[in-house]
Amino acid sequence: MKKLVFLLLLVLLVALGLVYYKKWRKNFLHKKVPELVFLESDSLYRITYDTIDIDEVDGEIMIKNLQLIPDSTYKKPTDSSLPRNLLRVTVPELYITGVQTDAAVLNKVVIASKVKLTSPVVTMYKNRYAAKNDNNSNDTSATTDKIYKILLRGLQKIKVDTILITDADYHICKWPKGDTVFSGSHINAKLHNINISDSTSTDTSRILFAENASLDVKKLVLHDKNGLYNYVFNEIKLISAERSFAVEKLHIVPLLSEAAFMRAFKWQTDRLNFDLYNLLFKQVNVQEILNGNLIANQLVIKKATFNIFRDKSYPEKKEKKVGHYPHQKLLKVPTDVAIKKIIVQSGYIEYKEKNPQTGSSGVVLFDNMSASLLNVSNRNNKGIMTVNFNCRFLGKAPLTATLQFYMNNKNGKFTANGSMKTTNATVFNTLSKPMALVEINSGMINSLDFNLICDDYKAKGIIRLLYNDLKIKILKQEETGSVQNYKPKKVISLLANMTIVDGNPQKDNPVRIVTVNHQRDIYRSMFNLIWKAIFEGAQKTVGIDGKLKSKK
């Protein structure tokens, strides 16, 4: 009987203890935790959730509708003491299994088997009102060191077998209005064998403290700050174990038509429309990618198309292009880029330029292109970046070229060496008619070789153009209604054909090889410099040097 009473009292005591514990736990979870978050974040954040279910026996925790929200009740949105980056996090369901509560209480060690976040939405606000500080004390960017200090506060270790993030969305917005500048949708991530402790805080082999990690992103969209372009990435995959990073599609999409784009700028500029398919980075440094740098042994691009348009009927904005060569721009990129080799398996480049005098567009295109780029890096300024490519110029003329960029040269030095094989000269009418009012009646280009040494201000070298039976026609442009027509200038055409040398080499004469020393128009691009130097050499070769001017 005493035993029975004792057992009943024991059961009652345990029941009372459970009731008290549940009341204490409810008060702690619903009041103390939000207060703690609020105080620890310097009154910056508040945390809310609908329900928390804890099973101490099985070590399971379920949290519904967890939210971390910036709280501007005590600070104005324009307060300069706010950090540069603020977060808003919503997790509809957070499920944790295998929690060892005894280890947490006795040893200050958090151990769990699995953490699963379902459909979380993370929004990072970029705060332009934050006070600038040279030591970046206001910068809360998520570096590994900062994450480690925040998560491990008061604990010895956090160890989780697996973290799963499913169907997440991530946005970067302007504070406080929320204008979106970047968005990512349908993000899935897996992290395995996570260990956050003193011993792993500096372990560079781990990715976000995990031995292995993988990331799948359905779509990323980056909005141009001027509202002219969207940068769209589709189907991104990152696998740390394989050290691979893949993007199925990358698009640079103009948001306005060609005519509307030019009207928006009000002066001459290039409208870009780029599409790249099946990009695969091999042997990437995953930790560097997470830090915002791009370090890899190789990048393979299966297909690439580049469409560029310029309307020359608009006024030209006088901006010097000195210091704007590709290698000079690469050195100015704020993040580290180091790719040993880039391979473009199939490419197409089209440059279309509308001529205000003719009203039509000349098109320069490079078709069936394959290319390799070596030593694409802004880390080692003493190296040489090399670009090799093969293509069909204007879709018909076989062209091979090599560009070498001297990264440490203060004057922007680069070399351009190339060769074009046999093609009918009339192929070039698509350029010469709208851009120079010249029509090639007949002729055969047997070969064109160029070797140029260039810098910020000039291009010098040799041009070797072999051709025969060249006949041209000088044109004038007439307008009939809305139709632009070309009419020959008969007398001037006759004089031009009497002046030019119709072949190289001529019978019983050696091959004519000319030298060029072309001064750069500093308001024009690198490709304009190369084209003008070659054009100058061609004029010299055919005997009309200075008599026929190319259009800018």
C-alpha cells in the first residue's frame, strides 16, 4: 500500500513537473526567445512564429511560419546607424530531427541528424543610408568568419548530418522601398556533415562548414540599375565534391527594341543582346565562388551568340576610349577572376550599324566561330592573355586570328595577327555599300594576312593582300518615297577603276606588302582600330591610299 501511494505521489509529482515545464517552455519560446533576438540585434530584428512543437524523447522540433523581420519601430528606415545589409526571412516550415538535448545542456554542443527548411524566402535589403566606415564595421555580409562567430556564440560546437533547403526564393532589394535588383527562384541546396567549431572555422576544404554541398537554382535574374537590361541565368548547378559549376543558359536581355533603346540614350551607343548556352566551369574553387570570386581551371561554352546594334543617326558622345581595351577592363573588375582556359565550341557574332546617310544597316558577322582564351585573369598582372579564334567572316570568308594582351603594359599593348583565305570580293558589298557607298563589281581575294602591334594610341605593322580582277563602282544614294536606292556615279567610277591596281601580284612583279602606322581615334574601340589599320593597308595595296575614305 505504501508503495502504491508512493508511486501515485511520484506520478503526480512528475505530472505537475511536466505541466510546470510546459508552461515555462511556452513562456520561454514565445516571449523570451523573441526578446533575446530583439536585444541581441540591437533592437534591429524581431522574430515571430505560429507554432513550435518539441518532442524531447524523439529529438524532433517543428516550427511553423518562422519569420525574422527588420523592425523599424525604434529606428527610422533612413537611420545611418542601420547596417548596409538587412535581412527578412520567412520559413513556412522548419523541421529538425535527431536533436540531442542532453548534449546541448551539459556540453554546450548542438547535435542534430537533419534540418529541413521548406520554401523559405530570404530578402536582403541593400541600405544606401548606412554610414560609410573604412573598417567596414557596418558591413554584415555573410563571410564564413562572421557566420561562425554569430552561430557559435556561447556554444562549443554545432554538428548536423544534413541540411536540406527546398524550393527557396532569394531576393536583393533596395531599402526601404523594396525595389528588386536581383531575384532567384526555386533554389534547392544540400549540405552534408556540417561541423561548426573552432577547429573548422578556418578549414578551407569545407563549404559553409560542410564537407560536401550542392546547389540547384531554377532561375536567377539581375536587373540593370538603369532599367535597360535583365541578366538571366537558368538552371544553375553547383557540386562541391566534383568542383563543378554549370549554367544551362545565360542571357543578357535588352528591355527595349532597337529604336526605343536609342531614343532612351539620345546618343550613339551599343545595344547588346547576348545568349550563352551550356556553360560548364571545371575544377572551380567553390569557396572563392561563395566569396564572390571566380576561380577555375576551365570554362567550356557550348554555344554563344552576340548581337550588337548601333544607330549612327544619333549624335556621338565624345568619351575617350583610352584604357577601355578588354584586358584593361578585366584588371578593373572589383572581384578576382582567374580562369586558365575558356573554350567556345560554337559562336556567332553580329555587329549591325545603321548609316544615317543611306538609312540602311551594314552588318559585320562572324559565323561558325570557335575560340579559346588562355590566362583570363586579373590576379597575375605580369602574364599574357591570348585569344585564338576561327570563323567565317561575313558567313563566307575563312578567317583565323590570334590576339595577345599584355596585362602589365601601361600603354595597353596588344598584338593582332590573322589570316583570311580565298573568297569572292563581292562578299564585302554587304559592308561597302551601306557604309562606304562603294560596290565591288568583281574580284577575288586570294588571301589577306595582317600582323599588327597596337597600344592605346596607334596600330602599326604589315598587311599582305593578294587579289585579282578587282573592279569597283562608286555609288550615290537616292530616295524614292520611303525606299533607299543606290545609283552609280559613272564618271567617278571610271576614274576610280583607272586608278586602282587590279591585282596583287601583277604579272612579272613581286608581291606588294605594305606597312601601316595608323593613329587611333581615341573615341573609338579596339576593333575599330584593327579594322582601320587593315583598311589603310588595303587602300595602299590597291593604289588608292587616301583617296577613298572609310566611314567611322
